[in-house]
Amino acid sequence: MKNTLTRYLGFTFSHLDLLGLWLGLLSLRLLLGWDFYESGLEKFHGTNWFTDIQDRFPFPFNLVPPEISWQMATWFELLGGIALVIGLGTRFFSVSLLILTIVAIASVHWPEAWSSYSELLQGYGFTDNGFGNFKLPVLFIGMLLPLMLMGPGKLSIDHLIRRKFH
């Protein structure tokens, strides 16, 4: 079957693997970078609502003053979004944005109360109908993990730097 696919498609699975290193990781970086940048812009132009939810932040983030948390979230989303798009510091920003996303799930997107697993799963959605809305941040975590573990791919500044110094 593998030979039949190769004959009809004109390339091997190793070609697909190589293409994934160029385009697959780039697509993750572009999608995540754009979304985090947009979120950072909303915070940059908006008002600080972290004061209202600081008690819901997990430890040790609940100890940080909300003004500092707001600035850190804003600038990590803005700079991290740009960095992901161009592929600079990809692993650092993937870890940073992953932590930011986990804090966001715990403090904003997680349901306030649930008594069963089926109730919790009602929060796995894009709208908040009283059950939370943690689907999108969970998807972001799933997209950040390959960037954190595999790096940015070949279409990135990180790759150019690595090639130059190795």
C-alpha cells in the first residue's frame, strides 16, 4: 500500500515529514501568534479587570499585584505573539504562554462549581452558559506543546540562528 500511495501521490512519507517541519509547525506558530497578539492588544487598549479575579488566580500568581499581572499578561501575549509568528525564542514563549493559558483556565475559563464529570464537560465549549468555557485554551495548550517539544520548525529565525552557530 505504501508503494501504491508513493506511485500515485509522487512523494514518500518522509517528504510529508519534511514538509511538516517547514509548514506544519509554521501553521501552529501563525495561528497561535495571531491569537495571542490579538488578546494582548485587547488588554493593551482595555482596562485592568484582573483586580476582580485575583483571588481566583492559582498560587503563586495570586500573590502578584493585579497591575503587575495585567502588564505581564499583556506584554507576554503581545511579544510572545510576535515571537511565535517569526519563530524567535519559540520554546521560551511557548512555555510562557502555556503557563499563562493554564492560569487563564484556572481563573477565568474553569466553571465556578461542578459536582460531576458530566457537568465539568459542559464547560468544554466556546460559550459560557454557567459551566465555564475552557475548550479554546485547552486547544491552545495542545498547539503549544509541539512547539515547546519540537521547536519552531525550519521556517523560523530560531532555525537560522541554530544553523549559523552549530
